[in-house]
Amino acid sequence: MIDLATTMLGGPHVLHLAAGSTSTSTVSSTPTTTAPTQNLSGISTAMGNVKGLLASLGNGVMGVGAAGGGLMFGYHALMRNMSGGDGQADAQHLAGMKKVAVGTALVVCAGAIGHFAAGAL
């Protein structure tokens, strides 16, 4: 019997050939190694990194959204106060203040959802 070590289909195999045989039916292939086990500690570390990133991103969105909304609300309030009694300018800035209040609430809620979703992962 002749043993030939070869690599077939991405893994090592040993071919057993009978001496003096010309038929292909006597060739057999058996794997010599087992599949490697997967390291699960790397997955838990990666999930911890994703949780931290998601929590930080949520905090950043809430902070920037609240600060930006506050500045825009203050701008519209100041411009409304300085309009000199012009009804159309007052109405425009009042509508702007309402839009800013709703938009800021939506952005802060989106950031809070992102922050608290990190605890659910």
C-alpha cells in the first residue's frame, strides 16, 4: 500500500493506493485534521465595543440635538422680540419656534432610543 499526502479541496487528505492496481476504485480519501473551534471570547468583546459605540453615539446625538435646538429656539425668540411689533415677522418666528421645539424633541428621543438600545444588546 502506498500513502500519498496531498491537499485537496482546501484541506489535507491522505490517498491510499494499492500496489500494482490500475483501477481508480481502490483510491480512498480520508481527512487527517478536524475543523478548528471558533473563539467566542472575541465575539463577546466585539459586542461590548458595539454597545459602547451605540451608547456614545446616542449620547452625542442627544447632546448636539439639544444644544442646537436650544440655540435655534433662542434665535427665533430673540428675532420675534426684536421685530418691532410686525405681525407677519412675529408669526413667522413663532412658527419657527414651534418647528424647532418639535424637531428638537424628535432628535433627543432618537438619541435616547440609541442610547438605551445599547443596554438591550
